Amino acid sequence: MTNPTVNNFAPPARELTSDDSGILVASLSRTKATVRIGAMVDKEAFHFAGQLYGAFKTAGWTVIEDRVRGLVPGPDQPPGVRVGFHGEPPKGADNTTIEVADDSLQWRVIAALEKAHVKELYVSPRPEIPEGTIEIAVWANPDSR
């Protein structure tokens, strides 16, 4: 075999551009609340979560912990960014559509992240998350599937 071709292409890393970061900070600044940010133990996920951490902090949010915390994904963990908030999870099958009330805290966070071009967002109501707190979990890059 002569001159074999090896392809070592990785998916593009998620990145908040300076424009997207500015959009996110401006949107988040309209609301002040508490956020906890974590990422799966992965260089790309941690970098992206760090950018989100900086944006929430710059927007004046109270950030629980002084760092991005490490998370270990379960076997069926979907990729993307989970927005967790106080509430009861729906009963029944996974991938259920969850209604988020217009102008609720979680709606404002999701809208801000979407404006900043954050992809593969999904919500997760959880009773253990305190009222008025949002939990952001950055999981695997959806482009790596």
C-alpha cells in the first residue's frame, strides 16, 4: 500500500463567538437569577461550559460554585445542552414534549441560548432544583454523533 489516506477529522468544537457571547450576556442581563453550570468530563464540553459560565457571570447572575463542575454522563445521556429547572418530570416515555410557560425563568434562559446559536437544547424539570435556579449541563457535542 502506497500513500495511505488517514482521516482524523473531528467535529468542530462548540464555540460562543464574541457576537454570540454579547447577545447572550445582553439577553441574560434582563433577568437576574441563580445558575449552576456543569459539563461532562471532556475538554470540548468543559471549554464550552466555561464560555457559558463567563456569560452568566458577566450578565450579573449568581453562579453557584466558582468553577464548572464535572459531570459523568449516564449510558443513555443525549448530547447537547440540558437546561434544568424546578418542576416535576413528565410521567411516561422519554423524549416527551415539555411545555415551558412563556416568560418564565426557564423560557428566558432557553430564548437567550437560542439567540446565541446554542444548539441541541433540551429541558429537564427536576424537583430537587430549587425554585429560581437554573442548572446548565453541557454534554457531548451533538456534531460528534
